[in-house]
Amino acid sequence: MEDLRSLVGRFGFSIWRKRWIALGVAWLLCLAGWFGVAAIPNQYEASARIFVDADAVLTPLLKGLALDNTPASQLEVLQRTLLSRPNLEKLIAKTDLELGIGGPADLERTVMKLAEEIKLTPQTHSLFTISYRGTSAKLAYDVVQTMLAIFIESKAGSSRSDMANARQFLEQQITQYEQKLRLSEAKRAEFRIKYLDLLPQDGASGNSRLEAARGQLAAMQEKLKDAQQRRDLLRQQLDLTPELLGGDGDAGIGGPSPLAEAQRRLAELRLRFTEQHPDVVAARHLVEQLRTGATTDATQAQRSPAHPRGGFANPLASQLKEKLFDTEALIAQLERQIGDASRERDRLEAIARTVPGLMAQYTDLNRDYDVLRKNHEELLSRREEMRIASAADTDAEKVKLDVIDPPQVPQIPVAPKRVLLDSAVLALGLAGGIGFALMLLQFDSSFQTIDELRRLDLPVAGSISLIVAAVPLPRRLLGIGGFAMAVLLLCAVWGGLVYRMIRQGVA
């Protein structure tokens, strides 16, 4: 702590010895700084506030019917396009900025500078500000006013031009897709005509004629097999049924009756097959017919004519012969139909073998056709949406731009903050004077106290203190007063500058 106090005292004493040098440096720094601040040109700012008003009734009505043309999206587009190079070049041509353009390089620098200095600041969802700062109040006003006019023109012009370009693009795409769609339809129709027998039929669950022919042939073969089994069973029953009833030629005398034989045959079939088997069903029907015919034998026997060999004709045998004849006719018909169906199936299979990948080609054609048709319908829908959106923009005036605060010629500069800068210059000047005095202290090789001399390990006999009485008091007071007046004068100059700037309103 004692060393710190000694160090502070040494520095203070040294600064006080160099006080006039420090004050001179402070004066030089402050004067240079104040002249520099005074040389900074004033910056004037002009601004305008614009409100984007959307029709609160029309916008919800068009939702889902027209293209997205909300105020937010339009504002975003306008903000991106307003500071485009064509608009900035148009701004330069309409203002005094053109006077400073001496060539392409100057134009490029001016355009880049304007793109940085012109600010579009959103304040709310629908309110934003256009502002610009410049060294000329009139130029700042002209820039904002011109940008405001360009902004309003861009809203109307860009919307119509965008709609026209989009409509032209859609018309071209629709025409191209119509040509592609007709070409795809023609290819698809030609392919279907060429391979009609092998392609799936509309409304036929995706089955082709080849598959239908195979299924029909298999069904007829099953019917033929059932008919053949029924024919064999009828033949067996006809062999067991006597042709005559009564008389010498009655084959049933002394032997089993047809009904008993049929029941025996049904019992054997039931042991081998199920109740749904065709042989079992036919045998069961025969047993029922024999049971029914046994009750009418006497009556029919009386009505039947006498046979030459004696006795009467058996009506059950006649019925069996008729059924056998019908079954054989059905078998012949099925065999003829099976032959035709087999030849048709073989023809279709031969065609299918000659065209490998037929279904893959047909699937590709259908996929291409579906994609083209879907895109064509989407383009037509987009064209109708654009027509509605265009009508909303032009006829209904869906979005309006209202200038809330028009730009004014600024009277008071917004920058630089001269009071703050002059105060900073004063503080830096005083600090610079003190710092310069401390720097001189580093080059001072004298000893301020006897303790500094003793640190050199040299014998010190003693010291002579400062004889204050050697300097007259008036002279000392005059020196202190002069230093104080110089400091106060520096502060007074700063105060005068601040007062002048406040009075002029450029603080």
C-alpha cells in the first residue's frame, strides 16, 4: 500500500511538473478534434410511411379459388424488386444524383451506395417505411419521393406484367401438353386395337381375353367330365333295368329288382365319395326316380301296349334311354365347343408368345398417358385460378397502397451527433495531455525522492528539500491561476460549441 501511494505521488508530482506541456497537448488535440467534427457534413434523413390495405372481404372469398396473392406475399416481392438495379438507375436519372455521374464506374458506385443507404423497414404486418440519408436535404427528399413513385408504379406494373408472363407461359404449356396428350391417346388406341385380344377389357376386372378363354375352356372340360360320368351311370342303370314287365321275357324274375340294385350302387358310392360328388348325386336321383316309378308301374303297365314276346314295355327303361340320349347329345355338343375353345386359346397364346413384354408396354403407355392427363388438368386449373386472381387485382383492386406520411424536406440534420462528438473530443484531449506527460516521465532520468536513490545501493548522505520560500507567493499563485484559467478556457470553448449547436438545432 505504501509503495502504491509512493507511486501515485511520484506520477502526480511528475504530471504537475509537466502540466503546461500536458495542457498544450490537450489544447492541440481538442482544437484538431473540434475542427474535424465541424468538417463532418450534416446528414439529412427523409422518410415516408406506406400502408398496404387488403380487401378484408375479397381476400377470404378468393382463398382456395385464386392464386396466392396476399398482401404479405406482394409486399415481400415489392421489397425484393424495389431496390433492383433498373429501379435504382431510374432513380438516378430522375434526381440530382445524375450530375455526379461521370462514367460507368461512377454509376456502379452510386448504384451500390444507394442500395445500401435506402432502407425499407417493416413496422407492422402492413405498415413499413422508406428512408434515405444524404448530405443534402433536398436530395434526401427527392430520393424518397422518387422511390415512393417507383414503388406505387411497381405494384401496378409488376402485378400486370407478372400475370401476363405467367398467362403466356401457361398457354404455351397447355398447348404443348394437349399435343402430347393427343399423341399419347393415339398410341394407346393403336396399341389396344392391335392387341385387343390380349389386353384387359374395360369393366372386366382387368382380365384379358386369353385369360377368359382359358377359364371358359376349363369350365367346359369340367362340364364334359360330369356329363360323361352321368352317361356311364345311365348306361349301368339301363343295363340293370328290364325292358319288359310281366310275361316270359321279364328279365327281372328271379333276379334283384332295379331299385335294390340302384340302392346297392348308391351305398357303394357313398363309401368312396362325399355327398356332393357327381356320381353320388346321380345315383341318389336314380333311386328317387325308381321309387317313384315303382308306384306307377301297375298303372303304366295297364296303359302300355303288349310286347310281341309277351308282357308290357318297362316305362323306366324308356326314361333312362331318353336321358341317355340327351346326355350323349350334350357330350357331343361340349366336345365340339371344347374344340373351338382350344383352338381360340392356342391362337391367343401364339400371339402372346410373339409379343414379349406386352403388358409392360401397355402399363408404360397407360402411365405416360395418366401423367400427361393429370398435368394437363392441373395446368387448366391454374389458368382458371390466374384469371380469377387477375380480375381481383385489376377490376376489384384487391390490394391498395396508401401513403400515410408523405416525405418532407428535412430541416434538422439527424447526424452527426456533434455535442456527443465534441464532448468526446474534450475528454480525449485531456486524457491525451495527461498521457503525454506520463510518456515524458518514462524518459526522465532524474530521481524524485531519496528512496529511489537508495534503491541503487549507493550511500546517501542526505537530501535538500524544496525551499518554497524561495519562490514568492504571488508568483506561485499567478502560475496556478494561469494554469487554471487555461483549463477553464478550454472548457469554455467546449461549452460555447455545445451551446451554439443546441441553438442551431444540430446537436
